[in-house]
Amino acid sequence: MSALFGKKDFRRELLNLIKKGDIKGACDYAIKNALNYEELGNFDEAILVLKTLVELLEENRIDKKDCFELALEKMTSLYIEIDEVDKIIENSIKLAKLKIELGKTTDAVQLLKIIDLRYKLNTSQLKEIANIYISIGHYPNALRLIDRVLQKEKDKELIKLAGDILFNTSDFEKALEYFKALSVVDPENTYAKKKIDEIEHVLKVLSKSNKNIESLTLPKEELKKEEPLIEEKPEVMPTKETLEKVAPSEEQAKKETREEKTTPNETEILENRIKEKIREESTIEKMEVVEENKVKTTNIESVSPKTIEEKTTKTSKPQRISLEDLPEYINALTNIEKGDVKEGVKLLETLALDFEGKDIDTAIEIYEKILLIDPANVSIARRISKILLEQGRTKEAIFYLRSASNSADPKTRLEALLSLKELIKDDKNILMRIFDTYIELGQIEDAIDIIKQFPEEDLTPVLEKLFNFVKDSINLLYKVSKLMNSKKIDESLKFKYFYRTYELLSQSNDKVESIKWLIKAHSVRKLALEDYLKGAEILKYLKLPEEAEVIARSIYEYIELQNDPKKAYELSEVVINLNVNKPLYYAKHLDLAKRTGENDIVLAMVDKLISHNAVQYAELVYDSLKDLFKDLDTQNLVRLANYFEVAGFSNAAYEVNLEILKKDPLNSNALAKTFIYAVEKGDEKEVLSFLDKFPPSSSYASIIEPVIEKYSNLKSKNPFDPTYHFIIGFLYFFIERYEEAVAYFQFVIRSNRSKPLMRLMLSICFEKMLLYDFALKQLELGITEDGTPEVKKELLYRYAVMKKNIGDVISSRKALTELLKMGDYKDAKVLLETLPQEGKIIDIRGEEK
């Protein structure tokens, strides 16, 4: 809504803050504006603000990592909103690298696992993430991604990298597989051959020592542990499919490897290393057995080191303890039997914690005993789950939490459900139960927050259930409505939320927000007229042109349904008062003003339409004003005539120009345009009538010549069309260019069109040129043609006058007599009466007859 949040120059504002050294201020400014745009559903603009911040920080070499982190996190969430997958992946990888720099390695790993789980990564992205894992020592994750890349492409560097990682972590057999594959892909690779020889040598030594290769693997506690974000399959180094793709033939690889005898010195070194490793692990096992035997309440026999060694050769694990043999356990049960359950449970918890570092299964067994005593103890269920998760026993962990989630106590149930949610991602049933529990506890804001995690397609029933709990709280309702704004939710439900939000806001002083939500409700479903009228009333005091346009258009639609002109006029007045500058609304108001007799409004709306050059309403303007032409001054008549002319409404323009001539007979513009109209129309009577009132004048040239040029261009495209010659001839005639006019009139005669009129016009032209004989000849020819009565009368009249002037009274009398038979015409009757009588005519010799 640009009306609510005007377009800002974010780059300038941010740059000013950065130049001042207020980096925090710049960061806060960008985040705040991004959030504003996000609320409005304008995600692109929100992203642009954050990108601008990041670019400016980079350009100015400002190392403000916490600000970068905030911006990247927000940008990533916005890209998720608009489903820009490439941008989500790109920004997530950047963010992970940044979090590692900030020491947030666990967060970085979780983020990388999420994008790997949710999105289809290309090989370049997989390689980049694998390198990140390697940089922080997360080798299993790195190897898993490398294996996926190798299934798609034979990358020699990746095969070498995987082999080196496995070799350096003492996983020699798997390392050997990679280096053999590398030697097949690149037979000339000396590094691969060298590593194959080295690993086979190590394996031979280990084989001779009768020890499994696993004894050389680094102790587990020395490897980095990860807190798994999601349940993952066990890490499997390289799949058969991968190795088949990378190394087509293992036999071929075997042929290429060469056996080498171990030198005595090398053998001795390896054997010493193996023996040292065995001694270390044997010592640890012996210590564990001794520790366990100490807690037994039965007879304790003295055990020699030899006995310990014999026992440790039989098993590599500590022996399981019988709980009944533990004094602490017996003590705890005694307390419980006496009724001091709290103390008994406390003792059991302490004992279980002690065993967590030594015997996980025993620890779990003790925790299970606590659950038998106190089934609602969610903290214990969660503790068991955590232990099981660390052991990779996810399904068992989930079982304990599900049991706790069925508690009758809503708080206990909620705690278990929230833990389950962290283990089982996107489980709709768990989300729904959490939502219901929040509602039961009256934690409505938390219920709203959990809604954000529901898939969009499942939101409608949840929001339907929520409505009654938020409908009377503007803060809660506003929060939910804002959440729904950009979601695909059932329209009737969306309307219910949006309209209720508008209702509550309209009762507050926040007029801008109330209009905003009125418009949102309108975008879902058409509102009642009363709602739009209320919106119009609010907008009278606000400058919100976009919102005003929506309200105006909606009220206009109701005007069209009104049968009562007076009621329609009142509604139209509301639209006009919204100051929406649209000819459509002015035209409607003009029509209604005319029908209700509001002449002042008629003139005002006509003025608006002419100012907008809204020529599509020319006919309406004419019908509304034709009875008022006589009341308009010359200036407004001229504007009106030009408007009609542009609209192509020639009849109306002609009529207005005649009205102008009544008020200003010497108005050359009106004269010329009236003549042009008469000529273009081809009405002989009208042309003659006009010429009778307004004689030709060269003063009209500036107006007439552009019209001549227009018709000359048309004539050049169709040179034999007499219509163009007819018009051009008259136009030249009207500006006293008689010679040019003669040429065009003669062409029209040759085309056998309007011959009597053309004879008349030629006669006038010749007369103006003082060629009287030619003029008289054209009149004689014209009289013999069949023309319109008006042309015939003018021909006879002019013929009679010319004959009288040259002394041919008989011909003049004859012509006037014929003319008067057709009716009175000019001063023909007076002219006839003033002619000499036939008996008194003097001949050319001067003798009276």
C-alpha cells in the first residue's frame, strides 16, 4: 500500500546511517522496514531493503557479523515465503558460514541439514556444503554428501578427498575402496597408487597381528559429536552403486595394484603401534570391571591381574548389573515403601545419573522404574529420550515421549508434545494437539505462534476453531489476520477475520488501519453499501488516494443499481467528495445532476470532463448542455466547440460555433470552422447561406490552410475522388485564392458532380477576377442544369443582375420573372420593378423605341 507507506530511498537512508558510524541504527532501520513490507505482503520490497543493507556493509567493508546474521536470517525467511528455492539455498549456505565464524557451529550444522532435507541440491551446492562440514571436522556428514555427488559425476578430486578423510580417521578398508576407484578413473594417478600400496601394507600387518582393523579407529570420544536435528539413517560410506559408477571393475583395480613386501622395520613399527593400542583398551576395560565389582554386596574375591586379563579377553563390554544388588537402589525402594516417594525418586534419579556415564542400559532401566512410580514425570521421559537419541535409538525415544503426551495434566502433556515436535518434524497430529492444549490452557498467543508451523493447506480448520477465542481482542485478532493475509485460506473464513478486524479497528482511533482492513475484507467479498459509506466518511480526513479509489468504485457499483435518481445523486455526491480524479465518476454525476435539475453541478461536471479531455462522453455533454448554450459566455463556448471537435462530434461543434457567431459575429475561428463543417457536409443550401452571411476573406488563411493541407494529403492518395476537389475548391475560395479554386471547381464539373453549384462558384470566381464574360457564360450554363432550388435561385438572381448591368433588360426581366415564380428571393422583386418598361427601352444608338 504505497498510500500507507510511501516509496522510500532506502539506499540513501542506510548510507547516511553507515557514514555516521551508526551501524546498529542502519541494521534496525532495514529490519523494521522489511517487517513493514512483509506485513503488507510485499516480500520483494522487503528483500530489496535487506539486500541493500548487506551490499552497503560489504561496499564499506564493515565487519558487523551480528548485523549480517540478522539480515541473512530475515532474507532467507522471506525467500521461503515466496518459494525462491535457489535463493533459499544460497542464503542458507552464506548464513551457515557466518554462524561458524560466530562460533555457532551447532546452529550452522542444523541449518545445512534442513536445506539438505527440504530441497533438491545440485552437485555444486553439495560440494560447497561438504567443504563446510570438513572445515569444522564433521567428516561423516561430509562423506555422505561426497558420496551423493559421486553418484552423479566422476570427480577425481572428490574421490581423492574422500579417501584422504577415511585414511586420516583410520578407516583403511573404505579408504582403500576410494583410492582403487580413483586409480580406475585416472590410471596415471601416482598418488592413488601410492595410497593403495600404503593401505594394503597396513592391512597386511594388521592381518598378521590377528586384530580387527577397527582397533585402530580413533576412540569415539575424540570424534566430534553432533546433536542430530532430525532422525537420520546411519552413515553409510560409499554405496555399491557409487563405487560401480566411479570404478566399473574392481578386478581391473586389483590388477593395477601391486603387492609389496613389508620391510622388517615397517612391520616392527606397526606391530608396536597395534600392541600399544590393545594395551590401552585392555586397561580401560579392566578398570571398568573392577569398578563394577566394587559395588556388589555379595562376597568379593580377590582378583589377580591375570584373572582380569582372562575376563577381558572373553568380552569387551562391562557386565550388566542386577539392580537388586545395588544398595542405593534398595535404599530408594525402602523410602518409597515407607511412603516417602519424593525422596525415593530422588535417590533413583541420582543412581541413574551415575550409571549414564558407565552403563546406559542400566541407567534407562532405573529411569523406567521411576516412570512406573510417577508416569506423569515428563522430565524423566525426556531424559530417557535424550539418552536413546544419543545412542541413535530414535524410535524408542519417541515412544517414551508419546506416553507422557497422553497425560491428563495439560501442562505435562504440552511439555511432552513440544519435545515430540522437536523429534518428529512436520507431524500434523502433534501440531494439532499442541494447538488444542494451548487453547485448553488459555495460552492463546502461543496457540497463534504454533499455527505458523502448520502447512498452508491445513490452516483453515485450525483458524476456524481459533476464531471464537480471538474475535473480541483487537491485538490477538490483528495478529492472526496479518498471518492469514498472504495465505491460501478458505475465502469465507478469511473474510470473517478481515471484516471483524475492520470492525474492531473502526471503533478505535486507528483510522488508517481500519480502512486498510476494510479494503482487505472487500478484496475477498463485496461489502454492504453502509460499510463503503462508513469508509468514505473516514477517508474525508485522510489522504489515501488508492483506498479512496477502491471505496469510490464500490459505491459507484451500487449507484448503478439505484432506481431512484435522487438517491443515486446523493451516492454520486459521496463519490465526487472522495476526490478521485476519474472522468467516469464525473460523467455519472453529470447525468444524475441533469436528471435532478442541478444546473450548477451540470456546468461544474462539464468543466471537469473538458479539462480531462474525456471525449468519450461528448454526447452526454451535448445532451446535458444543449439547452444552456445560450447562457454560456464566448470563452466557455469556444472551449466546448474545441472539445466537440476533438471528439469528432462535428454536429455539436457546428452548433456551438453558430452560437459563438451570434455573440461574436467577427470571430474568425468560429467562422472558418463553421464554413469548413458546411463544406465537408456537402450541404449546398447551407454553403450558400453561409457565404451570403460571411463573405470570403484572406484573414481566415491561418485556420483554413492546415485544413487544405489535410485534404491535399488525402487527395494525393486518391487523386480522382471529386469530394476532395470539391472541399479544397471551397476552402481556397473562402480565403480569396480564386485561381486555385477555379481549377478544383472545374475538376468537379468534369467529374459530373454538383454541376449547377460549380457553375455558380466559377461565375463568382471569374467575377472576382474581373472576367465578366467568363462569369456570365458560367451562369448561362448553370441555368440550363438541373440543380437544387437554392442554387437555381442564386444562378437566376446573379444572371439577372449581370444582364441588367450590361443593359440587357429583356434577359434580366425574363430571369427575374422566372426566379419570382419560385418564390421571393433577396431583392429580386424590387429589382424587377426598377427595370425600365419595354416601351421605353433605349437602344444602343440612343433612340427611344
